[in-house]
Amino acid sequence: MIATTETQTDAPAGDIRARNKEVIFAALAEACIHRVTVDYDGSGDSGQIESIEAWNAANERIPFPSDPRIPLVFEGPEQLRAEINLESAVESLTWDYLYDLHDGWENNDGAFGTFVFDIPARSITLEHHERFTDFNTYSHEF
């Protein structure tokens, strides 16, 4: 098993990811959400988000509010702006970070992992597990 820990620094304030992260964390705090967990899994060239759950300070699962709509900026030539609900905004940011750090994670044996959004600390941690096929070769001559 290989364990790797990397600390990602926030990009300049103008960076799309940093801006979206700020907006999302402000909305999560306003909704009294203390922590969010996002689980994903994939293999065979297909991957998906398995669950997105919000937790309060008492460590009880709570629903995401349907409002407010969160104004995110999406990458592209026009840097499109869209307003989506809070759960979708979390999912969008999760996909962005996952593909930034582990592009192709869903290919072959695939990978799985969990993002944890710690709202009071304003941090996101990712525990990512890559699957691989291994084999041992033995050759004997008598």
C-alpha cells in the first residue's frame, strides 16, 4: 500500500476553483452545515458520485436546503456563470478537484474515495484509493 498526502494551496483569488470554494463554504455555513462527505467510485471507464451527505455540528445527517441558488463560475472560453442548488454546487466542485488531481481515475481497475468538507476549518480533504491488478511470476527449471 502506498500512502500519499499532498496539501493543495489555494490559487489566487481570481482562480475559479478558489472563488467557487469560497461561495460554497459561505452557503454551507449559512445553512448550518458543519461537514459534507462525498463518496465516489468507478472502474471499467465509468465512475460516479455514490453519495453526498450533509452533517450538522451534532454529527447528525441533515438534508441540503433546496434554496438558495449558488452562483458558480464554470471554466470555458466565456467562463459561464450559473446558479445551482447547494448540493449540486458541492458536487460540481468535487468533480473539478477530482479531475484536477486524478484525471482518469475511473479507467481500468478504477478508484474510489471520499471528500470531506470541514466547514468551520474551511478545508476540503480527499482520501483517494486507486485499484490495480497485480501478479506474481514464478519460473522454475528442473
